Amino acid sequence: MPATPSFGARVWRVLCSRRTRWVLRSTSLGVILFGPIALAAWDVHLARPEAAEPFAAVAAADYRSRRSPDVDRLLPEGGGGTYFYDDLHGNLGEALLDAAAIGLSGDVREAPWPEAVELHERAHLLQAFLPEPVGRLMARMPAPAADTEAADNSQQHFAEMAERAWQIVAPPGDFCPEGTPVERLLEAERLVPGTAGFVAWYLRHVTRPAEDGEALAALASQLIASTRADWDALWEALETRRRPDGSFHPWPPRTVRESIDRQRIEARLRGRWIDRVVDIALAPSLLVLSAAGY
């Protein structure tokens, strides 16, 4: 009587069977082809919960009543909307790139410069929707100080530039910051290089003159002299979206195809070996979308 195979042997036989190999190959192929599509669909259509918390509603009304209208002349909003939340995982703001939406914590109204948080998130949208001119600019930008949030990655660096620039250009609320705007720009540029580019841009479009505006503009121009062409290319691309009233057409939510294209562009801009793998791995999903007429 033949010996009964052990449990391990039976499992190994099943794993090595033709049927199992077919299932594994089919599953792997499905993940490769449809996984990125499913994730992109989530980011575009579903990852945008509407806020309805009581504190957030009160905070939103208070913030909007005091918010500077200049924000809408500086960077475009997202067509997906701006939402307020009671809590945002400890953050004051969050950008949902493919949904072209922004989330703000109700606590944002207590910040010294509340609009700086909104501009930080709008800068994330700007980088996502104009990746080429922003990428060329950031490729020439010196590294930020290691102890700043800007040191996390290029996206945080760019957004921190926009945030800190508003803290220099806009008058503070109920407190007196240390140093003159010129001194604070020099310090900000040391910590987060590129802040001066946003300062120069903001000074062109704010309706309320900044303190030491002329000296601030002269210093900002001097600090960005080596990257002036890259800044001008970015602002020219942005100006094509400006409306007659000075505001901008909002960024539209992406399609699933645009979401995957965005991931490939960002991978190419980062340029690491793993990013090249990501770029290649996303290509089959685009072929599936093309075959389906999308």
C-alpha cells in the first residue's frame, strides 16, 4: 500500500499544479493591468469626502469672513472644491491632487497667517498640474535646511516656498513677528531656497501694499537672478489660466488616464531606478484604457 503523502507534500503539489500556476499568472496580470486603473479611479472619484463636522462648519465661516481675497489672485484653486474638517490627522491642510480638491482643518483659522496654509495646498495643486515647468525649476533649487518640512521631498519644498512667502508679504494678524520683512526673507531663503520667487510673484498681485514692499521686491529679484528664466516660464504658464477679474480658472479634476499619466511624469522627473520601474509598470494600464476607448 503506497504511503500517504504528508500535508506539506500535498500543499506543495497543489501550489505547483498547472491550475494554480494559471490562477497566479492570471491574478498577477490582472493586478498589473487593472490595479493602477482601480487606484486612479479611487483618487479621482472617491477620495474626496465632504466635510460635515459641526466645528468645521463654524471654522469655515469664520475663516472665509476674514480670508484675504488676494489668495485667489496668486494661485488657482482646485475645481474639486475646498473642504473643512474637524480634524485632518493632525495636519492643517491636505491636497487631493487627482480630485483637484483641498482639505483644511478647522484649526487653520488660529494660525498666525491662515491663508499661508491654503496657499501651501494650492502650491501642491500647481506642481501637480504644471509638472514640467515646476520640475525644471526645482531641479535647479538648492536643498533646504535639513530640519524643515521642505527637506522631506520636492513637493513639500515647493509648497513650503509658497507658504513662507505669504508669511513675509502679508501683514500679520494679532502679533508682531521678529525682524523686518527683508530680514525674514533672507532667513526664509536660507532655510527654504526659492521662497524669494514666490515673494516676487505675490508682490505683483497683492492689492494691499506689503511693508517695505519696494525693498522686498528688489531683494527677491536679486535672490532669484540665477533662476529667473525658470520662474518666468512657470508664471507665464500660470497666467494663461487667469480670468479678466484677476482670479484663475480652477484646476479640473483629472480623468483616470490623466491620473496615470501624472504618475508616470512624476516618476520620470524623480529619475531614480525605482521610478523608471514605476514608469514602465504603468504603461500596460494605459494600453487597456486605449483599447477600451478612454
